[in-house]
Amino acid sequence: MMLIRDLIVQGAQMFLVLALAPLLTGVVRKLKAYLLRRQGPPLLQPYRDLLRLMRKDVVLAENASWLFRVIPYVIFAVTWVAAALVPTFGNGLLFSWSADLIAIIALLGSARFALALAGMDVGTAFGGIGSSREVMIASLAEPAILITVFSVAMIAGSTQLSTVAEFMGSSAVGLRVSLGLALFALVIVALAENARIPVDNPATHLELTMVHEAMVLEYSGRHLALIDLSAELKLLLYISLIACMFMPWGTAEQGAGFVALAIGTLAYVLKLALCASLLAVFETSIAKMRVFRIPEFLGAALMLALLATLLRFVSGSL
Amino acid sequence: MTLDALNTILLIPAVSAAGLALLPGYRLSARLNVMATLLTFLTALSLFVVEPVSGQYLLVDDLNKVFIVLTTFIGFTTSVFSASYIEHEIDIGRLTPGFLRFYHAMYQALMFSMNLALVANNIGLMWVAVEVATLTTVLMVGIYRTHEALEAAWKYFILGSVGIALALFGTILVYMAARPVIGEGTDAMVWTVLVSRAAAFDPALLNVAFVFLLLGYGTKVGLAPLHAWLPDAHAEGPTPISAVLSGLLLNVALYALLRFKMLLAVNPGSIAPGPLMVTMGLISVIFASLMLYRRRDIKRMFAYSSIEHMGIIVFAFGMGGPLANFAGLLHMTMHSLTKSAIFFAVGHIAQVKGTQKIADIGGLTVSNPVLGWGLMLGVVAIVGLPPLGIFMSEFLVVSSTFTRAPWLTIILVLGLLIALGGLFLRVGGVVFGEVRGPTAPAEASYVPMFTHLALVLLAGIYLPPVLVAGFQNVARLLG
Amino acid sequence: MHGLEFDIAHMLAGSLVLASFMMLYQDRLYALLNVYALHAFVLALSVAWQAFVQHAPHLYVTAAIALIFKAIIIPVSLHRIIVRLGIHREIETAVGVGMTMIAGIGLVALSMVVMLRVTPGADALAREDLAFALSVVLLGLLIMVTRRNAVSQVVGFMSLENGLVLAATGAKGMPLVVEISVAFSVLIAFIVIGIFLFRIRERFDSVDIQALDRFRGERR
Amino acid sequence: MIEAALGAVAVLLALAPAAVALSLNARGSVIVYGASLAVSTVLCAIALVHLLDPAQSVAAVVLPIGLPWLGAHFRLDALSAFFLIVVNFGGAAASLYALGYGRHEPSPGRVLPFYPAYLAAMNIVVLADDAFSFLVAWEFMSLTSWALVVSNHKDPESLRAGYVYLLMASFGTLVLLLAFGVLAGSTGAYDFAAIRAAHETPAVAGAVLLLALLGAGSKAGLVPLHAWLPLAHPAAPSHVSGLMSGVMTKVATYGFVRIVFDLLGAPEWWWSMVLLAIGGPTATLGVLYALMQRDIKRVLAYSTIENIGIIFTGLGLALAFKAEGSDFIAALAFTAALLHVLNHAFFKSLLFFGAGCVLTATGERDMEKLGGLIHRMPQTAFVTLIGCIAISALPPFNGFVSEWLTFQAILLSPHLPSWGLKLIIPAVGGLLALAAALAAACFVKVFGISFLGRARTSAAAEAREVDGFSLAAMMLLAVLCLVAGVLPGLFIDALAPVARTMVGNSMPHQSDLQWFTIVPIAQSRSSYDGLLVFAFMLLSGSIASVAIHRLASDRLRRAPAWDCGFPDGNPAIQYTASSFSQPIRRVFGTLVFGAREIGEMPPPGSAATARLTVVMHDLIWEGLYAPIAKLIGFATMRINVLQFLTIRRYLTLVFVALVLLLVVLSL
């Protein structure tokens, strides 16, 4: 009985994130449009796009291999699993322990690995550009986020997201320098990982400036739909990650009742909205940077994260 | 005096030397040569069975027993090699039958003198024997009558003579030291008597004596900076002689040195000979291994490697202690076998390729696989790679001396490494790579070479207990 | 042995060293040979004296060898060779005579120091005599390494060997002395013959056909 | 048990001379490799049984060979059993692979005799229980592998590689010899039992640690002693390369563990400092070098260096915790290191075999001459892809598990007392994270450039799929990569006895936890469940595909590549290996390689082509190895004069020596 309930809750979360992801993107786009004094697409536009793409034929490049066709599903599966394992409205869900923070980051790594391969499969110049830039960015972003995780995990004494969230929720934390640094680093990495301004521009199709878009240039139809969906899932994932680590308020405890869950869901949606608006404001307020400025940008994140960890190491309390 | 194994091993070479000097026809004399050396070897083997009584002039003990057998054995295998080698020399007309009569006589004379040096119980007699050995080899080094050969022989002769003089002076000094204790007359030169009474000798006199003996016999051992004769003598003489020189003569001289070291070891007041030997040993190792790099003549290169190994051995004995001494003895044996095997291979290679220049030889494993791999195996053995015997001795030397004298051992290890680099740098191109030079199959007898290498391999894996027991006794005596 | 005998032996040995110094000083070949003859003669005397005081008749043989072979035959034959091969009469020295003399004195001092450490337990003669012998040996070597000229180098070697004989005869009752002196005479004969055979004009390592330097091992 | 093992090894040794004769015969290679396969399998089974045997008996035997008064001691304990498994599994896989691959060998006479001897040597190293047999086997291993490296002796490059390799190997052996010299003392107590019994002073033990690090590290390929590795490993035939990278470096690790964890007794805290200070940079530098290469086998060799760095970091952490007394965490770090040893053996062998297949199919090792192979050799591509994912430490494969454990150990280190460690461990953690990310980049490049895209040369275009044996071997390894990734608990439990004997404790029992999850310390701290993650991925992936194909469309059209509207038929337009790594070179290059890009633009209006030349320096080689070579060259040149003196000068030498000695005497 208990197990079934837990299963249901876990399943609920799994499909909740799937359902919310396009909406989140829609919200961000809408807000950016408002900030630019534009009407902007309707909130539900992302859903429409996905559905249309799904129904269209796939136009496959002649020399695309089987790998090219498998990868979208892989990316989607991996990202979805990862997103489903990050606490959203409730902690300690049934399978939350099956992958801790490091594992979740590694899962995203797998997705990126697959995507980069896909970019090179057809053998076009743009695919190559995209992949090589993507791995360059990742090679800096991944260590940064890992070290961020280290500092947080050492404060919380666990890499288990539920535990971290509970610990952060408890009053034992207080304000900490290392936490602040970690948050900052995490945000920078999140921007880079989700191909947002200033690292990359999700809206552009100007070939030489794009990274993520260049990799998926050859995709069409349902494949493209899956990839877009996973990108949206990824954005959602990062926001809920930040949310559960740095604003763990209102999240339902393990095995909490229906009411608590409802409250948690509400809180979660609010957090999403908040982060989305912040993102929109940030993106509209700054410009995209040149590709080779990115290393410095991410390097800053790396340094901050290292500093946080170091502080944590050197003095137990900071 | 009765005819036992001891004076038989002297008699056979002496007689056959005289016989071969008279006998015309090189084929027959080559066979007789082999026969004689074989007989000598068998007689020497019998030493292990029945140990003859040591007299005032001759003695046999654990120390020289092994060396006699080794000497006679390598003498035998070398004569087998020499038979096929000389054949070829005659065919290409480098040597004439007339010279060969002389050659074989000298070969036996050399065997005689080396055996004498090994069994001599009288230090004067030992001195004479070593010098006779030197002079005979001088004559054989010059046998080709080319400018290089003459010059090498001459250099060997002059430096050798000075060595002779110094060694004699040392011997006289030992006698002077012994006389007050033992009294005048022959007894004061009989080694067994000396070693039994050496404790009472005048240490200062012994020290001076040892310095002269070290330099005198050290010249024959080829320690740097007394080595000058060695590379050229090896390079310019006939290859069998190079094999005998590296394999035996150096050992004999070293053996003489050891005898005197044992005297000093007994005497409490005398300086430890160790430091002197260690220093000269290390100098030789480093010097010789550096000299390997720029060699162009393959025989000369291996001559330098002999200097290096003599250095290692002297270092081991200089450090002393049961393990190091054991290692030194083992290393002497292994080096003799390996180095002579290498010279067998090199001799045939030089005959096939018609040159000793390293630059003109290449890709042997393709053109003459047996020779090529044989040489490679020999080199692998000589640089002290397992599972061959030299690795065991080097293992013992290094591991047993490191705790006592870390820095010296580190220098030694550096020397070993440099030597390895030098040898493989040069030999790599000879054995591997594109084929250079003529590719005629060698009419060679591979038996001696591979017998030696097989023995070395065996020793690296399993040492016969009788050998071990003997070595351990001697190691104890050497202090 | 008592005072007088000892003093005479001592005097003879000392004069041998003196002779070595004279050789060190010479810069003309013939003069060098003459001095060497003198050297050998002194040696003969001292050996004879040792034979007399030690009552060791066999030493007279050694003395005789020294007198006949070294003091007469060798110098004469070397004269011949010099004439035959037309070797320059002057000796080209590697180091100036003055320096050589100083070095020689140093060597003598060294041999004294070395030998005086010998405990007096070994009788006086042993020490003094050995000291002289050692200095003769060292001076002989010094001649060999400071003279460029083949003949003079041979002479140096022979004086060195005289020192050995001196030591050997000084060593009371040492066996094989005669044999050794004979053996050495043979050795020297070899060298002299060698010089003659190889037509060595100037240096040990130059045979007249071509200078052998070029064949010194691997051509440079 | 151990008798059987030694018997099997003896068979291998006997096989070597037989192979000399067999190499002349056409079916010789099949016989030799078949026999090696059988023997390795037997040995692997023996070791496995011993490791899993609950009694954990320690079998020892002494043979009357080797040092006469000592004999050859052999011993089979948990540690050697584990490494026996690694060695012989690798050996079996390589032999199976070579059953097919070996047919293409141009000169079998130079490979067949040394191959079994090489396997035997590695086995003996792991079994040896006294210094002499250990070093004999150790150096014999180097010797035989050297012979295999120079088997392609017509190529001067591989000769040079062999030369450098042999020099470095002998250097390592001699240093180890010194280490044992310290341990055994001048009395010559060479058997490990005696060494264990003796207790060294901290100073001496520290010296031994440094010597062991030099000796074993030079064989394992720790920076800066790695220079030989990227030369030698690629030069050998591919199945041997796989053995050298996947197995021999592990034997070196074994040597280090045996000396430092077993023989040396209680560690000091600063030992771990040394290890971490070397391990972290080794990992990062190794993968950075790998990224800059074009030769596919050289990439793999450099990535071996990276993995060795990770392993030694794990060992360093284990030492730190052991010294500090929390052996429970030490067990975690140690297990992580050993697990990575096993994993690396799996995927590195797999990748080298893949490279070998590419080599036989196209004759090319240069990635920029490959491309599009996934169409011509689908199976090879598939298994190689798995290898690439695994080595990039991505779930659900095995590489991730061991790195995850290492990270867990790092996360537990803040409470270590010493400040040095407090400062160095986060840095090392960062370096490991960086290495992991760069490794992913590196293998995207390897797979993407050589297997994906369009063929760059006709050789690549006409490649043919390789034979069944090779594929079977690679499949086996690929499967194991997955199994070790989804069921790590089993492997961790198998390692428990090893950890217990070496660091005195072991990780909690894993395999009876629910869903085969692994929990290093406590459920609340951290846990990872490869099986569930894998299941979820399968589930959600299939859900997605089924749903889309059923509900939406499953139609598909082929058309020319879009490429933003102007596709170019010329395959040269594709990204090349060097252009792929250009951004990363921009980021790290100047610091690590002193890289400079020189662009020559033609003057405006001229039709000349512009050129971009990239200059990169191997700073370690130029800074460490070249000067030594120069020094030797100079010394030899100077000293060579002594060959050309005149006799008088030589006499002078003698004279001076005499006078000197007399002076010394008179002082």
C-alpha cells in the first residue's frame, strides 16, 4: 500500500516535470518578449511546436548512421530520468536515492556526449563547430558544477539531494559565504549548460555564433521534437536543482500527506516562476559574449566553486 | 713430484705448445688444439672429484678451483670457435699457415701460463705466470701485422711492461713484509704460509705493497685509468684472442689481486683495500659506459664494456661483505661466459659482413637470424637483464651495498644505466632495422656461443649448490 | 749486518738515486746512454756488495748480468740503433728539465715519507734500501713520461727496472732474484729489438712507415 | 591452488620456445594464441576461486630456483589474486582477439615467442613473494614487452620507442632494486615475510616510498616519468598495446601497492601528499596530451596516463585516511582505486582492440585519414562506442562507478587533521573533475572523427568489418563494461578481502542491498544504483519511442544533408581532429604546451593561400629528458678524447695514479 502510494508520487513527479518543462520555456520567452515591448508567442506555443514537429516526417541526411536516429531517444531518456530524480514538490521520493547529485550531473554529461556525437555524425562543418565548442564549454562547466556540489555536499554532509534539501530547510544552516559562492557558480554553470545568453543564444540561427543549435542542425521532425523537449527539461532540471538546494521552503517531507504535497507543488510552481522571471530579466539585460570569452566566464565559476570548497575545507563553519 | 690433476693441467698445454710449434698443417693443428684444451678441461673437472694436495709451488682451493674449470672450459670452447674462425681467415688470406703454427703454439702457451697463474702457490711464480700470459697475448694481438695491430700490440707491450714492473715491486714489498715474521727463503713467498701469518706483518709495508700490486695487476685487469691497452688489443687482435682476453686474462689478473686482498683482509693494521678498489671500480664503470656511446668499431665497444664490468666486480670486492663478494665472484664467472660468447658472435658477424665498423652492419636478425639473435641475447645478458646470470650478481651487488654506501651505489647504478643506454643505442641498429652489408650465410659453429649463453641463462635461474658452497667459502675468506 | 757494511750498501743505493737524477738532467741521447751505463754499473756494484754481505753467491750472477748486459751491451746496441735509424741526438722533453728535477725531488721525498712509516721492526736496511729503490723506480717512470724520445723512454724503463733489482737484492734471502733479473733482461731485449724492428724513430707510437697516430684505434 | 597457478605459468613459459618453431608454420599463431587463451582462462578461474573463497587461505610455496640460499618464494593472497584476475582476464581477451588479429601479423617470428613469455612474466610478478623473483619477473616483463614493441623493427620510430622504453624500464627496475636494498638491508633478507617483519624508521620508510613511487611510477606512467609510454604502447601490435596499457600498468600499480601498503607498514600522512600531488596533475595532463593527438593509438596511450593518475589519487586518499586512522574510509578510497584498475583494464583493452580493428581494416592510425567507419564496420563501431562512453566516466557504464567512489572518498576528507591535505585535496578533486570532463571531450573526438562523418580517404571508404574472433573479444569486454556499471555491488564485495588485508577494513557488504544499489558509507550520505538508472533509461526511452511511433508519425525520408543550405560534397570540409580540439587548445594550450598559433595572411588582393601553423611544445620532454640526453652527449664527446692519446700520455695517467695513491698512503 505504502509502496504503491510512493510509486504513484514518484510517477506523478516524473510526468509533472515533463508537463511543466515546455511551459517554463514558454514563460521565459513570453517574459522576455514583454521586457522587449513585444507581444511574444502565447504561453502554450512550445507545446504546439512539439506536437507539430512530432507529426512531421523525419528528413534524414543521406549518410546519417543508425546512431543519429537513436541519439534523440537516448538524450530524452537520460534527461527525463535525471529531471525526475531531482526533488520538486517533495523530498525523499521512492527512487530519489537511486542517483545522487554527482550521478545526476553525470547523466546530463551522458546526454551531452550523445548530442555532441550526433553533431558530428552527418559530417557537416557546422555540426563539427557545435560539437567542439560544446565539449569545450562542458569541459569547464562540468568541473565547476562538480566542485559546487562538493562544497554543498560537504556542508550538508551528503550528496543525496533529498538529504541536502532537508538540511538546507532546517535552521541549522544559516548564512554561509561558501554557500553564496556556490550559488553564484551554480547559476553561471546553469546559464552555460542551458545554452542561454550570454554563453549561447537559444533564439539565434546565425550559424557562427551558435553552439547548441549548430549541433542539432540536421535534425527534423520527431527527433528535433525530442531534442527540444529534452533541452526544456534540462532548463527545468537546473532551476529545480537551484530551487531545492537554495530555496528549500515549502517542500513536502518524506511520506507527507496529500495536503503537504499540494503545498509543495504550489511552492514549486512559484519557485519556477520566480527563477524564470529572473532568467528573463538577466537575459534581456546583457549581451551574448564571443565564444572565446566563455572560458573566462566559466573559469570564474570554477574559481568561485573552488574557493567555496576550500573555505569549507579550511574552516569547518564558514 | 707425482703426476696429479694439478700439474697435468700444466703439462698438457706445455707439451702441446711445443708439439704445435713443430707441427705443420693448420687443419690438423686446429683439431689437436681443440683436443688438448678438451683434455685440460676434463682434467680440471676432475679437481672437483679428487682434490690433489697443495704443495709449496702449486695449490688448489675453493677460490681457484672454480676459476681453473672456467678458464679451461672457455679455453676449450674458444678453441672450437677458433678452429672455424681461423679456417675463414685462411680462406680470405688474412693469415698464412706459417703464422698459424705460431698461433696455435702461442694459444697453448697462453693456456699454460694462465693455468699456472691460477694454481701458483708462490707469489713470485704467480707474477711470472701473469707476465708470461701478457707477453704471449702481446704476440698474438700483433699477429695480423697491420699497422693497427702492430700499434695495438706495441701499446699493450709497453703499458704491460710498466705494469709488470710495478707488480714485481709490490711482490718484493710483500716479501719484505713477510720476511721478519716468517724468515728468509721461499716460505716467505708461499701464499698459504703468508695468509696464515699475515696478521703479524708490518701493515705500512703491506699498504705500499698493495698500492703497487693494485696498479700492476690492475693494468692487466684494465681498470681506468690503466686501461689504455685493452680496447685496441681487443679490437685489433684475432677475435678468439679477444674472447680469451676478456673472458680469461682479465679474470686471472683480478684473481691475483684477490689473493693479495685476502692478505690485507687478514692483517688488522693495514688500510682496508676497499676504498681504493671501490674508487677505481666506480671510475672504470662510469668512464667505460660513457665511452660506449661514440664507438664505431663493434669489437672495441665490447672491450669497453669489459672494462665496465671489471669495474663492477672490483667495486663489489671493494665493498666486501659475504653478499658483495659472492656477487663479485658470480659476476666474474658470468661476465667471462657472456663476453666470450658475444665475441664469438661478433667474430662471425665481422667475417660475414667483412667489417667491424658498426655503421656498415645492420639488420642482422633479418640477414643472419641466428647470429643476430645470438648477439642480441648476449647483449641482453651483458647489460644485466633477467633472467640471465648477470642480473643476479648485479642484484646482489646493488641491494647489498646500498644501505652501507648509498651514494656510491647510486653512482654505480647510474653507470649501469648509462652502459645499457650506450650498448642498446649501438647494437639496436646492428641487430634490427634495414639490412646493411653482405648477407652471405656464415659458415660458423654456433655451438660455443649458445653453450655459453645457455649456461648463463641456467645460472640466472638455478645455481648448482657446489658452486654456491665454493663461492660462499671464498666470500668469507675475502672478508 | 753492522755499521760499515750497512753504510757502504747505503752509499751505493744512494748513488743509484743520484745517477737517476743525472739521467733526469741529461738532454743529449749519447750522454743519457753513458749515464745509464754508469747507473747500471753502480747497480752492479751494489748488488755485488749485497752478495758479499749476505753471503749469497747467486747474487753475483745478477751483478754480472747488470755489469755485462746492462752496462755494456745495451748501451752499445742502443748507440748502434741511434746511428742506424738516424735518430735526433737531442731529446725533446715534454716538461722542462728544471721542472722535472723539482718533480724528481718531490718524488724522492714522497718515497721517503712513504717508507719511513714502515715500523722500525723491519730492519733499517729494509726501510732505507726500499726508500732508495722506490725513488729510483719513480724517477724511472718520471723519465718515461717526460721524454718524448723513444730511446730515452726505453732508458727510463731500464733505470726503473734497475730500481727493482736493487729492491730485490736488498730483500735479504729473496728467492728467484736471479731468475727475475734474467727475465727482465729478456724483456728489455724485447723492447730494444722492438724498437729496431718497428723502426721506431721518435716516439713509442710512431713507426717510420707512417705515424701510427692515425691508426690509434678508431680514426677520428 | 598456487601450485596449479605456477604450473599454468610454466606452460606459458614452455610455450615461448615452442613458438619459435611454430612461428614458421602457417597455423602457428592460432596454436600459440589458442594455448595462451586456454592457460589464461585457467589462471583467471583459479584466481577468481581463490578471491571468492570465504576462507581466504593464503597459499605459499618455495621453489629451489632463483637465489640459491633463498629459493623462489611465491604467494597467493587476496591482493595477488585480484591482480591475477586482471592480468589473466586481459591476457585471455587479448589472446582471443589475437586469434583473428594475429593472422595479419607480417613477421610472426618476432611476436609469437615473446607473447606467452610476456603473459607469464606478468603472472610471476603478481605471484612473487621475494625481492629477487619479483624483480626478475618485473624486468623480464619489460624485456619481453620491449621485444614486442620493436617487433616492427623496420620502422625507425618504433626502434626509438623501444630504446626509450627499455631505458626507462631499466631505470624503474634499478630504482626498485634500491628500494628493496633498503628494505632487505645489507644482510639480504629478501623474502617479503622477513621484510614485513622488519620495521623501518619513518625516515627510511619515507625513502622507500619515494623510491617505490619512482620505480613503479615510471612503469605505470606517472607524470613526469611517462615519456616512454605514448611512444611504446602504440608501437606494439594492437593486442599487445591493449595488454601494455590495460594490464601492465596495473601490474606496476600492484608493485606499488605491494610495497607501500603491504611491506612498508604504517604510513605517514605526508606520503599521501606526495601521491596526490602527482596523481591529480597526472590525470589532467594525461588527458590534455591525449586531446592534442591525431594518432588514435597514441590518444589511448595518453588516456592510460590519465587513468593511472586517477588510480594513484585513490591510493593517495587511502594512504591519507589509513595514516589518520579512519581505515573505514581508507577502504572506500582503496576499493575505488582497485575498481578503477579493473574497469580501466576492461575498457582500455576494448578501445585498443577497436583501434587495432581500424588499423587492420584501413591501415591507418591517423584519425584525420579516417571517418565514416560506422557504416563500413558497424559492430566494431558499436563496441568501440561503448568503450568510449565507459572511459568517459558516464553512467550507466563502469567508468563512472569507480570515479563516483573516488569522489565520495574526497567528500569525506575535510576532517583530515593535516593542513597540507586540507589544501591539496579539493584541488585534486577539481583536477579529477576537469580530467573527467576533458576525457569525455577527448573520446567524443576519437569516436566522432574516426567513426562518424564521411570517409576522408579511400582507405577509410573501403574498410571492411573484421573477423569474428576480434569482435567476440570486444563484445565480451563491452558486456563487462555494462555489467560492472549496473551491478557494481558484486565487484565491490569481491574486493572486500583485498581491502581488508591491505588497509585493515573493507566497505560494507553491498550485494544484498535492495535493487543492487551501492552505499559507500550510509544511505543518507550517498548512494548510486546503476541498475535502476539503467532500467529507467530503457523504460523512458522505450516509452518515448513507442508513444511517438504509435501516436505521432514514424515516417522517414532520406535527403541530402541540410547544412544551412549550402552542403559541400568534399569530405575535407568536415571538422578534423586538430580543429575539433582547437577550442580546448586555446583554453589550456599556452599554459600546458606553450602552444602558439602563427597565422600568415596574404596581402590584400593577392590570391595566395593563408596559412595557420600551430607550434606546440612537450614541455616535460624539453625540460627534463632533452637536457639529460644533451648532458650525456656532451660528457661522451669530452671523454672520448681518451681513446686517442699517445702512449706517453697513457703512461702519464698510470704515473699520476701511482703518485696519487702513494700520496694518499703517506698522508
